[in-house]
Amino acid sequence: MKTKIPVTLSLTGSLLLCFTLNTTALFAQDSMDADLGGFETEELADPLGDDLAGFGEEDIPLSEATPEITLKESMFTTSGNLAFKTAYGYKDHSVDNVEYSGFNQARTAIYLQVDGKLSDNWKMRISGDAFYDAIYDIHSDRNYNQDTLDAYRTQLRFDDVYLQGSLSDNLDVKLGRQIVVWGKSDSIRITDVINPLDNRLPAMTDIEDLRLPTTMAKLDYYLGSWNLSAMLIGESRIFLEAAPYGEFFPVSEIFPAAPQPFFDLEQPDVSWENTQYALAANGVFSGWDLSFYAADVYDSKWHLELVNGVPKRIVSRIQMLGSAINIASGSWLFKSEVAYVSGVRYNSTLDAKDRLDALVGFDYMGVKDTVLSLEIANKHIFDHEAQMASLDTLKPDYVDRNEVQTAMRATRSFSNDSINASALLSMFGSSWEYGGFARIWVEYDVIDAVVANVGVVDYIGGDRPFQDAIKDNDRVFADITYSF
């Protein structure tokens, strides 16, 4: 896919359209009588009445004749799934003398979830997942580095772990590890800043399956059509990255001057100083909904910084003010998001930058069993410096003043929704010059509780080192999942 299609989004156009969308919003029962008259008959005399006299004179109470059986509903319910996943790289490619073509995944995974209804107003959830990927033992002769083995061979972790209940008719509380989804986009993150992402296998999974639950205290107050939320985030959890010097993070090609091992990624401590905060107001109305957001949270990327004289990769705090809107009109759903982000740190500059992120898009559902989507985002960096876009620097950032991303998606259902086919194209650059990826996949309900999934991912190279470095990671993938 080498053709470059111009898709230019100016900052002014993004802001104007976002402002327009965010203000446009301020705009039997049949009965039937059955006549069964005429079917009544006179009571017939019992010819055996005299012979059986005395045997039916005393009625036996129903409660004694048929003891009542009461089934008590269990307080807890358990669910989950068991899956096997595999992938095959059909292009020869290696990273640091490790070959990744051929079969490169043989993962068995399990997910367990326990839900408990503690009372009419309180409930709880505990969930977790684990996996083992046998491919790293099957190909033990390939000498994978330790970071790769730690990231991809095994996993055992808790996911959602929370207690939720009502403090009053209008006030709810939710305590523990949880996911909070902000924004309206399905493919591009603008205001969705609360939960970090699992970036270990880029382009293989949608954002909705990549969010990592974070421990917080969340209060929700309901006022008419509005839901007001306040969050105190105690867990300093950051994104999971692809393993350095591995297939999806070939450091030597992206940062040629970097040492091996790569700079350590600092994990923030859990402390009062590192506590994150967030506020949201969500209004749901007839045909449209509107949201406002404010957050002081960790960024979704790292930058290089000296810590006690040693260069390390640090994830800094950012402050975000944003808004999002959906408007439904016939077969169309129009969406828009805008966010002003301050405190963004980069490798090649000493000062933090402010950024304005904006997105416009739509879903079209006018074709039976089909959804077509388009989203275009622009991230404008204020006080952009020339070296931030340069490829010839010891501490590169590879970012332009305006960073454009386009996402196009199509989904179609067949055979009464037993087959769902989807395609997603995500490209970077105003004319797609920075590459991206294309993914096509089909899900099939084999039988009740068993779903098979098969697809292909094409990583598209471009004028940025990261996308160009992984352009040969193309693969076909398949998995089968049993839910219980």
C-alpha cells in the first residue's frame, strides 16, 4: 500500500468544526376478549359416591401435601473464558539477530471473573487473567532477550477489582481497580486519558480491549440528565510497552545512538504526591450527548531525563481540559472531541509544551448490517521547535507541529450476526506519509459459547523510523475462545 492519498486537516478547521458540533446540540397494547359461553356442563353425579363415602371429607392442606421448595439465589456468580491464540509472520524479518518470521505466537490464556451481589445497593467484582505462550520455549534456540521473555511468555495479574454501591438515591461510589472510558472515538485517543494502554502488540487489538484497570475512588452524582464524576486515582500505573530490542520495539533502528540495554523506564511510586485527579460531566439527551473533562494524570508516552546524573525514561504528569459530543441524525452519528493538554515533555527540548488535540468523525449505519466509520485527528504542538521533527539528533522526538492521524473502519454482519467481518485502516501524516497499519478480521460463532477469530495485519512503512522499522512484521492470526 504505497499510494499516498492527501487527507489534510488544518488546526483552524478542526477547532471550528469541534466548536460547531459542541454548540449545535442546543437544539399498546391490544386486548382481545374470549367468549367461551356454552361450554359449561351440569355437574355429573358420582356413581361411586356412596361406596367411597368418608374418604374425602377432610381436606389436606396444600402446604402439607406439597412441601414448598425455596431456591436461594447464590450471592456470587463466576464467569470467564479460555482462549488459544496463534500468529504467523509471513515476511522474513529479524531484530538484533533474532528471527521473528514463521509461527511467533502459541498462547493459551484464561480469564476469570467473580461478581458478588452483597445487598440491594452494593456489589463487587474480582477478575484476573493469565497466559502462557509456548512459542518462546518452542523457539528457545532463537535467544530472545530477557525483556521479551518477561513481556510475552507468561502473565498473571488482577484486572477489575472493585466495590460499588449507592450512598444515596443520587450518589454512587466505586472503589478499586476499574476502567473509565472518556470520549467518543473508537480508534483514536483524544480525551480518553484515564487508563493506560497495553502497547505490547500494537495494531493487533482495538483500544477497548487494551485499557488497563487502575485503582481509584470514583464518585458519581446524578442530576437530571447529567452525571457528575470525581476520581481520586491512587495507583501510579503507566502503559505497558513493547519489549526493547524486540520485534515491536527495534531500538537500534529507531534510536541509533541508544545504548544496550536501553534506558530504564521509571515506574512512578505509589504516594500521595503521585496521586492523580479527574473530573467529568456527562449529559445524555434525546439524540445527542455532551461531555466535559478535566484531569491531572500521567502521560501516555515517556521522555528522556537525567535522574541523579543517569539518563532514564520518565513518564511525566499532564493536565487536560476537554470536551466531547455525539449527535445522532437519521443513519448518521457525528462525533467530535477537543482537548487542551499542558505539561507535555519531549526528548529534544528543555521546556514542557502545550498541545491542542482535536478530532472529528462519523459513523454511518444506512446500509443493512453495516457500519462505516471515519475519524480524523490533529494534534497541534504550541512553540514547536525545529529539532523536534528532525531525524538527525541524539535525542529524537519525530514529531511535527501538526500531527495528523486518520482511522477508517468498516464492519458487516452476516448470518444473523453469527459472522462479523471488520476492516480497520489507521494512517499517520496529512498525506499518510508516515505509515500506519491495516487490519482485517472475521469473527465466527462456531457454537454457543465458542467464537473463532481469524485475520491479517499489514504494517505500512513510512517516513518515520518507528513505522518503517516494523513494516515487515505483517502476520496472519487466529484464535478460538470458549466462554463460560
